[in-house]
Amino acid sequence: MNLREFLIDIHALEQELLAFERQYGVRSETFYAAYASGEEPDDDSWVLDFGEWASVYRTWLTRQAEYRNEVDRLQPRRVGLSELMRVAA
């Protein structure tokens, strides 16, 4: 993937995360910390959503790291912001 593809994916994932945050009233990082520590949903109807939310959040974290790695890969060549923008276009 290139920078633009990472960015498109990150934004799409963020839209999914925002939908869950609006539905359940907590930020994704707060949800994920509780979920990862084994906290179960109070309502059985939330189980599938919580599994999907956790999966989307993990994917978002991965894409963020991949984006940073790609930027870091380009930085040793002293690529400035303008060049990053050209590469991403």
C-alpha cells in the first residue's frame, strides 16, 4: 500500500469507529482497553458489535502503524512534507 491508500483506509476505519462511539457513547480507545482486559458487554445483543468494534479498532491501529512506517521509510531520504504529498497523490 502507498501513503494515499493507507490514508483512505484509515479514514474509512475512523468512520466505522465513530459510528460505534456514537452508538455506545464511549471513545474507541476506552472501549478497547476494557474489551482487551476481558470485560464482557452487559447486554447480549452487543456481543457481535463489540467483536466487530474491536476488530475495526485493531485494524485501525495496524494501519496507523503502517502509515507511520511508510513515512519513516521515506524520511531517511530527507523527504519533506511537499514531497510526501506528491508521493501520496
